[in-house]
Amino acid sequence: MTVPAQNPLPGFGTVEASGQIGRVTSNTKFFDAAANGSLPSVSWVMPTLNRGEHPPDAIENGQAWVTRVLNAAMEGPDWNRTAIFLVWDDWGGFYDHVPPIRIDRNGYGIRVPGILISPWADRGVDVDHQTLSFDAYLKLIEDRWLGGQRLDGQNMGWPDARPTVREDVARLGDLADAFDFSQRPILPLILDPTP
């Protein structure tokens, strides 16, 4: 298996403690599943070495790779059941002009750009003005597939270092509000990865 260069998932103690480390697979399985219509309910897709946008990788290689991932999902039979959240994981002052909101002793985390790509993305929303963080993605997954149960290590038998279960913080927006399931589905837009 080729491990993505910047993928922290295999290093999360909870992934190891919950016996899910074997579910971390290579990106080729994502492309195969997209092509044959067997995408899992949730995937975390990370680039491999020389396909990211972190130094020393070339940014154009990362952009081309992301375009290939998006194209694979759009060209596959699962497109009408797909939501892609394209997010970046770094800050360094590049994207924001205000300090993070204080929710608990660890703050609330940095605001970074994210894009929703889905046939059901609400056409009427160009910019979502909710307070969203990485916690909003977890909240959407928990609400959709776990009936709102929170993946809180305290209630799952391993230590959870978080001082707050942030998915339950009232200030956190709801990514479900970014969808409109009454609209006609948006058609795929297949792009050239190397224009």
C-alpha cells in the first residue's frame, strides 16, 4: 500500500484502538470503487507523494490529482449519491484575517477554505456564512450515519483528549444546510486535469 505523505489518519490512536487501521487503503481502491459504483458511504482521500500541494510537491501536480479524483467520482455511477468536500488542512495566515473563535481551552481551530461539490449542492448558496470547522464534517457524518451519536472516545472506551465534543457546540453550523434535494441534480463537470 502506498501511504499518502501527509495523511495523519493511520497515526490517530482512535483508528488503532477501534481496530479500523485495516480499513485505511490505497487510493487505487477509491478510483476502482468510483468506476464500478461501489464507493463507501464515507471516504477520506489523501494524495500520495508528489501529488499533494504541500512542499516539496509541485502545486500543479496536486491540482491535477484533485481534478482526477473529482472526475472519477463524477464519471462513476454513484454521482447522483455523492457529496465531495474538498478541504485544505493548513493555515499559516493564508486564508483568514481574523483569529479563531474561542470555544474551549483549545480554541475552535483555524478557518480554512472548503468547497462542496455535489449534484445536490444548493445552487442558491455561493458562500456559506455559517460558522464551520473541521468538526462540521464529522457532525454531518455522525448525524447521517450514526443517528446523531457522537464519536466521542469517552463513550467508546478510549481516552478522548478533547475538552469539548465540538459537534455539539451550538455555534457550529450544519453542513446539511448546504444541500437542496428538491432541485434538479447538477450534471457532472469533467475537467482536464492538466489544462
